[in-house]
Amino acid sequence: MKLSRLYLSSIVAIAHSGEYLQLLIDRGNELELLEVPAPVEAYEGLQELNEIVADSLALPTIDEAIAMLPVESSMANAVGYDSDEEVLQVEFNNGAIYQYTDVDDETWDGLYKTDSIGKFFNSEIRGKYQYERLD
């Protein structure tokens, strides 16, 4: 067995979508989203590792938080998705944060990968899902 040293402190958030592990990396002056082909078990393993490290350091864990990914949009600052609960979270440019329920993985993938967040949101999400304002 070969061991490698890991530097994970720059990972801000993780997610899994389709066949990809998504890592939000803090590069100091910007955030970068990396997508790596990986089974969902890789995501689950990283979640377990996070809990073990948090427990050993007596750090609080945030199980209910949805990791937000920054987006370039005239409508939104960031979007996030909880695939287990099928909840989409959107932080709009005015600072308002909304959660939309029963949003399937395909809709999330479409929103995150679209060239126009606003157009996709208006045609595929607005008025089609129940929502709650968080702030």
C-alpha cells in the first residue's frame, strides 16, 4: 500500500451529481469548481472523513446546510442542491435566499450547466415548484 499526503483544507464544499464528484476549492482570491468522474461512494467517503475529522477536532458539523456554488448570472449569486432531499437553493443578487422542493437531479443539472441561469430558472423552475424564503 502506498500512502499519499493530502492537503484538504482548501476544499470548501463537496457534492455529487451524475457520475461526477464536485469539489469547491478556495484558491485564495477565487473559488474554483472541479468535477472529477467518481462514483457516489467517493462522495459518501469524503462526508464520513469530514465527520471523523470534525469529531476529532471537536468542530461543529453542518449537516443541514446546502453547499452553495457561485455562478455568473445577472439573476443569482449562487445555487446549491441537496440530491437526497431534492431541494434547490438559490441566492438571488438582491441577497434573498429561496429553497425549492421536489426538484429532480435532471433539473438541477440543467440549471447548473446552462449558459443562462436566469432563462433556465424562469422557464423550468419559477412557478413549477413550491418554495420557501429563508432570510
